[in-house]
Amino acid sequence: MSTLTYRNSNGQLVDLPSVAATQLKNGLGSVMEQVMRRGAIAITRHETPKAVLLAYDEFVALTRDRAPVLNDLTAEYDVLLERMQTPAARKAVVKAFNATPEEVGRAAVKAARRKR
């Protein structure tokens, strides 16, 4: 049985064993036991991963952990968008879109030097 590596719901890198789809079809009970012990298993077809079978607890942990991150990103995006809606920001956008290639190049060099 070959293995793949993935990051589980605890953030750990773990080896994900794989089984052929025909092995899953013929021995669902034993594959389910492996999933319950390990948390997940890859299903392959012609030695290429095609799907992952997750234990329910692992699925819940993975989906629960992602929801707050998305909400945090949405709030951060809203703050950034609001900051960009000022007259000064609008003026800067117009200036950037009307800049010549030389002006854009000088601005890029200036910004790169500031980051050092």
C-alpha cells in the first residue's frame, strides 16, 4: 500500500495510506476500520489518488476549523475595502492607472528599496 502525506485537523503532517477502489468495493468493512483508526484513507484508481475517505470526526474537525478563518478574512477584507474608499485612495488609483511605464518602474524600485 502506498502512502500520501497530508495535514490533519490537528495541523500534523501524517501519512495517508491508500487503497485501490476495487479493494474498497470488495472489503468495505476492513477499509472502514482503517479509516476509523487513522482518520482518513486515499482511494486510488490505477494507482492515482481519486478520492479520500475521512472518518466523520476528522471531517467535522477540518470543517469547523476553517469556518472562523473565513469569517476573520471577511472582516479583514471589509476593513481594507472601507479604507480604500477615501478620496485620497481614489486619487492614488487614478494616478496609478494614468502612470507611464517609466513612472511605474520608478515607483516599483522606490517601493523595493523601502522594503530593504
